Amino acid sequence: MRIAPVSALLMGSLALSLSACTVAVRPNLGLAGSSSNLIARVTPDKGEGSTYAVGEPVRINVTTREAGYVTLLALNADGSANALVRNAYVAAGTTTFPRLQDGVTFNAAPPRGLQRIRAIFTRPRPTTDLVISGTYDGNRWNNTTNDYLTPYAAADRDVQETYIYIR
């Protein structure tokens, strides 16, 4: 069984813009990749902003208003990032990751500190993988997401984040 480290949201205001993709802050610190609001909610199993000990399992609940494809990305406190889930088909409603069919667990892992988890939703099946490598600051993290979402119509995509703390 593969163990994937989990990351979550940097508190504060985030704003992005490319000509075809705008991300705006929601009151719950989530991000909207478009005005479509296809993602209703993204939360860790213990609640947004909760604390997990290293080694503790983490589950992420993603609620979508329509069927489509979800990618979950983790941004660690040290700026490293990884994909937790790539292009997973979900029905409308709440899906808890990892799912049994994924054959993985998400366990909190170092580095300790604030961790961000970004959910990216597209109605059409993505034709490319989101490549994650190197170290990210807020701008590079957001630009990478924007570049990935640019081919999709605003009505067919959404982005939200949540956060946890690893102790």
C-alpha cells in the first residue's frame, strides 16, 4: 500500500488571473476557479484547520454539484508539492478520498506546519496530467494551476483549497 503525504491551504488572500481563468477567494478560504461553483465544499475529515499528528490518516471530502474529474494536490510547508489523486471520476455529491479503489492511504507526513490541499475539478476528462515538481511559492502554485485549467471553459472547471496543520 502506498502512503502519500498530505498538504493544505495557506491562510490569507489569494487571487489569480489569466485571460481565461480567474481564481477568487471565498469566505471559507476556498478558491473558485470560475463562477460555476462546481465544487460545493472541500474539507479534511477532522475539519478545516484541524491538526494531524505525523502518521495519522487523513481523509478529504470533496462535494461536487455535478459529475466530473477531481485532482487533489498537496502543498507542503516547505514548498514541495505532490499529487494525491489524478483525474478521479466522481459522481455529483460527496466523495471521500482516498477511495477504496484507489488502493492508497493518506497519512500526515513531515514537514510539520501548515499544509494546503487543492481540489481541481473539470467536467470533461482531462487530456493532460498536471506536472508537479520543485518548490512552490504562492505565485508558482497558482500559475501552475492556471496553466493546467486554461484549456477548459470557465463553466467546466473549479478550484478550491482547504488546510490542515501537521504536528
